[in-house]
Amino acid sequence: MSGEIQLEELTKKFDEHVAVDGISLDMPAGEFFTLLGPSGCGKTTTLRMVAGFERPTSGRILLDGKDVARTPPHQRNVNTVFQSYALFPHLDVSKNIAFGLKYLRLDKEERNRRVREALELVNLSEFANRKADQLSGGQQQRVALARALVLRPQVLLLDEPLGALDAKLRKSLQVELKGLQAELGITFVFVTHDQEEALTMSDRIAVMNNGHVEQAASPRDIYEAPDTVFVADFLGVSNLLSAEAVGPDGSGCTVRIGGRTFRCQQGALDARGEVRVMIRPERIGIESRSDGASGEERMPGMVERSVFLGGLHEVHVRVLGGELLKATVANDGKPLPFALESGTAVNVHLPPDALRVLKMSEEPQASDAEPAEEETIENVSA
């Protein structure tokens, strides 16, 4: 079983609206690949083209080297799980899972064996005879997964399948879903707008915006080394500071922020003129002004707000120049070295290896014109 997907200059237009604009992506076999982006960015349209529910305007969709862009859905060895599971409420769990098998012309014994294996895979063996509408949301999600996996697809497409679940259950099933994919070795292509889901489960992430792929890389690279302002702003909490890049500085770049000079060692170090400088909250140091810490890499500020979030404190600091920075201080069980109450004068420490220069560019805004899913029985069973 392989399952490698390659998208080559894939484009989809709806009248004058370009939903997907010439994207090219490689999704290696056996990888958990996530399409991440805001509503209307083109991620669901891309998934529907891979599934065969939408025909591309142009471009190619290669499945193990064969172009399937014009191949009907039922002739592609892929299956789809939707956010709305579209189970048959009048059928029990076993019959829901077995529904698609009738098109494979298997004998009764083989059908039953596959259903039993699928039930065991998603830990629902004891619910085999229960009606679908008697299950919890998490159990229904497992049935939908089993119904897709029982057909043994090369590729499983998942369109925000956890979106209807509560936060605690979502976190639990994120881990389960990643574990299931690793066990089966099937290529998973997962669509979501949830950044935490993408970071938790993915081998690689493609961040989409306005029909384009802004960046495709590992979760760590996407988070720590975003290529564009959009990626930096969309994935995780980031501080994006307006700055002026004034020239090289050994292994880095010198920038001016709020009238002060800082050294940056990450990103577009050859940039000159107006730029954005990014730093993640966990990389910012907060120091008491009364301790006398000053000098390079530091900027004075005033605490506007401090929020206790259990494992950490999130501190909002208004710095020289008027920018608002968000910093985090880990909760290690010890008292904070100084008060972080509103009005406290502090210095923020911005280390050079944590400052990333991003060149200015047009930052297209995603539209809401992407068509909604049509979750028909044909789509589910194809």
C-alpha cells in the first residue's frame, strides 16, 4: 500500500472566483499531512478535488504517480470522513461500517471479518449492535472512521472530523487519531482551521491563505521559522513588531524598534527598510526595572495585564513606542520573583536568536466564498 499524493499547479475556479490558485504540494505515502488555514482559504476545496467531488479547472492530482484529476470518486482508492458523520440512525454500528463493503462484492464471511477488525481498531466492539443515534459524539466519530477504514483506502481524507466535539474530547481524540494513523501507515490528509490540532497531529503542515500555499513544512519549522507575516500571525501566538532593517550585523541583521536598536539572527537577514520582527511569547524575558537590568536587547515597558492560565502566566506589556507584547512566564510552583500586576514597570528582554525578520508583502485576506461541503450519501460511500 502506497498512497503518495502530488498536486501540480492545481487550480479551481468558481465563475470569476479563484478558490485554489495553482498550488503544488507533495504528500509522501504514510504521512499525516494537514491543510491548515482560515475559512475560505481553499483547503476544503483542495480536499474535495483530491477526493473527486470537485473537478479541477486545471492542474494534476497524482496518486502514486497516476493522474486521477479526471477520475470519478468511486474509482480512486481514497475515502473521506466529514465533520458531520452522516451515519444512518436506523442502522446499528456494524451495518453502518459495512455499508460501503456491499459495492466490493465480498462474500458474507469476508465482510463480517473486515467489520470485526474495524470495530477492534476503533475500540467499539462492544457497541456493534447499538444504533448509531444512541452513541456519543466521540463514538460516532469512531464509527465514521471505521466505515472509511474498512474499505482499506490508500489515502484517508478528513475534513475537520473533530469540529463538532467538545474541547476535552477533541484533545483525547487528537492523540488517538495520530496513533491510529501511525499504526495503519495510511496517508492521512487532514483539513482544519485549528492550529493546536495541526501542531499536535501532523508530520507536515501546509498553511493556506486566499487559495495559495504560504508555507509547507514540519510543525516545528512552521512554528519556529515562519516564512511570511501571515504564517507567523496565524499559527500560534506571536508578537509582530513594526521595525526598520538598517543593515547587516555579523551573523545577523540590525533593526530599529521603537527608537531602539536590536540584533536579529533569524529570517530575512538581507532585508532593508520596513519589515516586521517576530518573537514568540515564550522567548521574551521579563525583568524588574528596579533590578537595574538595562542595555542591549532590552526595552522598557509597563504591565497592562497579567492572566493566570494554570501552567503559565500570560503577561501583556506596553513597550516604548506603543506596541503591546504578550509574554509567558512558566508556573513552576515557586513565587514569582516580582509582581506582575497592572502598572508594574518592567524591561522586556528580546534575545537576538529569538527575533525573526519578515519582509513586508501584500498580505491577502481569505474570503468566505469557498463552497460548503455537500455531505451526501454518495460522498460518504464513494
